[in-house]
Amino acid sequence: GAPRPQIDGSEFLSITQTENELSIVCAEGREPDDAQIEPGWKALCVRGPLDFSEIGILASLTVPLAEAGVSVFVISTYDTDYVLVREPDLERARLALTAAGQTLSP
């Protein structure tokens, strides 16, 4: 079936390390003291777990958001995907996803 994003109010932590950087995505106020930060993002969580054979899940979420002019930052885990949007765009994101047939949880 169609993915069902939900607003995730729980604490979130994602750590990604590459050859050139260490990226930490966490709740505001939990970042390391010396971190370069970009605050003001809210996470939409796709209800999972998701099967790796499912195709187009992110497109079904990001295309309507792009059409609505909403910038996104996506993080995928083993079980699910998270689409982060800037806090001022949250309501516009909710409206765009609802109009695209997605069901949002509070």
C-alpha cells in the first residue's frame, strides 16, 4: 500500500560518517557544543518497516513536496524513511502530502 507518513515527535538521532565529514542529525539542544548547526527542521516518518522491494516510496512523498516548493532532507534507515522539512514549511508539506493522497498521523 501507499506509505503513510506521520509527524514524529520523539527524539531522533542519525549519525553518518564519510571520508570528508561527520553529520549528526538530532533534536535541537542535543547537538555537540562545537557543531555547525542548521536548526528548524521537522521529521515526517514513513510508517515501516518497509520492504526493500518496494519501489517509488520516496518519490511518492518528495514529488508532491517539490511541486509545493518544499525543500526536503531525507534519511533512510533499515526499517523506514524520514523526510525532514523546514519548520516554516511543515503545514505546506502536510497539505501537499494530504492532497497527494497520503494519510498523516498527528
